[in-house]
Amino acid sequence: MQTSFIGDVVLTTPLIARLAQDGEVDVVTTPPGATLLASHPAVARLFVYDKRRADRGIAGFLRSAREARGARRAFLCQGSARSGSLAFAAGCRERIGFTTSDGRWTYTERVEYRDDWHHARRLLSLGDLPLAAASSESTDAAIRPRLYPTDDDVRAVDQLLEHRKRPMIALAPGSAWQTKQWPGYGELAALFADRCDIAIAGGPGDLAAAGEIAQRVDREHVIDATGKLSLLGSAELIRRSLVLVSNDSSPQHLASAMGTPTVTIFGPTVPEFGFGPLAPGSRTVGNRSLDCRPCDRHGPRVCPLGHWRCMNEITHDEVAAVVQSVISEETVR
Ligand code: SF4
């Protein structure tokens, strides 16, 4: 059961792949999560639990529990009491989740939540603690997520990139949390547009941010994909890019799944929370001199100190130098 954010769904794929070695894996997830996993070869069946809309309330809960009946074991990747109760109501006799989860009282088995591990590794530990413990975060394929864009996703990207010949850098300027959105993407794009096309990845909510980037670059060198591709289409677009530059948000996890090196810009959060990029060659950028950082697990709505120095002080030159070194390493590889 994984009904968290898109990035969490991506980071659950190593666990799903591991469990599929032992038997059929059904996944209960959100509507966006279902679009990501529909083509995943390790998923036997998908059950959509739209907990905030169509399945809100007790009727939706009971319908979802009825649908999901039949599984013997449930892995509670999202830790709410609602998820745990859903597994119980669906008749799962074994319910396995983290010691720190709100819903832990509904579990039959609790696994330590390792603060010092990447979240993909933590999730893997729910199904195979020895494998997770033996894995190395920087190199181990066992904790690398995987996604599988469909032929339609590939065709949509083919169309978007028709006649493009230059190498491409992908930028993902959005985040659900305002304070995690680095404001320097436009200047960064301008620095690379003489050699690379600039692809902008994101959903319909990122159109304004994409417009600001596009203003800084010749129109012919911008590929604005915001709102034009499915999630797996965005993953495919990122796969074809030299590098992705992203905030601490879901596109970096799409890149991890597609093997594209990522430069992730961390503001109020830090990679040590366990949500950094996993593709080989990836780097992170953050203002390590600030005592106030990190100030929130997800990123606050507004900077509680008012200055937002964790993002405002990260310059486009600093990020560009890191991006350039990633590109140089990729070219050598
Ligand atoms: S308090 Fe510090 S870490 Fe938090 S948003 Fe403000 S500048 Fe960033």
C-alpha cells in the first residue's frame, strides 16, 4: 500500500520488484501512482484508492477494502492509520510497517525506520531487511527505482523532440512546497542555451515557472513540456537528457528511475532526510552554512525567518558549475 506522493511511489519500486520474486504483488495507490505503475512488470494488479476525492469517507474506504481483498500480507509503505486500517479491513493477516508510523498500532510486524538510510532502502527493508542492510546507497542496484514508459509515452516524446539535434538539459522548476522552488532556473538556462536545448519538465501547475525560464532563452532552444506529457512521458523526456536539474521533488525520483544524473537543489530540506537522487553521477547543492537549515521535513509554506537564504543565496553560477561537471563526467563515461 503506497498512497503517498508520486516520489514515494517511485521509491517503492525496488520493494515491489523484490517482493515479485516471491509471488504476485498487488499495489493499492493513488490515481497518479497508478499511472506510474500501470506498465511496471513486477505489478500484478493495481487498485486505485483516491482517498482525497472519489474514495473519500467510509463508503470509499469500504469499497477499496473490498477490492483489495485476497492478499495475505500487506506492506504499509504509507504510514497512516487509514492505510493500516484499510489493510486490516481488506483481510490481510500480516501487516508490516515502520515503528514510527502513525498507523503502527494496526500492524502485526514493525520494522525499524532508519533515519540514516535512503527512503528507497528503508522501504526495501519492509520486505527484505537483510538485502536492505547489505545494500550500499551510492552503488547498489537493489535500491535503484525503475519505471517503464509505454510505447505511447515514447511516441509522445518523439513528437515533442522532432527535428531536435542538440544535446538536452532538463529542468524541473516545480515543487508542491513553495520554499523548495529554487528561483534561479531562468539564469541557469540562459548559461547553457548556446550549447544545449532546454527541456522544462513539470505538470500544468508549473506553466508559470516554465514561462519565466522560456523568457530567458531563444524560443528555438526551449522545449516546454509542462502539462504536455504523462508522468511516464516526463520520465522518458528526462531519460533522454544529459542531466536533470531539480528541486527536492518528484522529478529527481523519475530521473533516478531512468538513470539520468541529477543535480538536486536543496533549500529548507537536506539529502540526509533520505530523498536525494540515486542515478549514478548525481550531485546535490545546498547552503550548508545556515544554522536554520533544515527547518521542516517537507519544506515550510513560507520561510519562518523571512529571508529564505537557503534558496536565495544559491547562485546560478554555483549550480552551473556543478551541472557542467556532471556533463563532463557523463561525456567521459
Ligand atoms: S528558516 Fe532557513 S532553512 Fe527554513 S526556509 Fe528559511 S532560510 Fe530556509
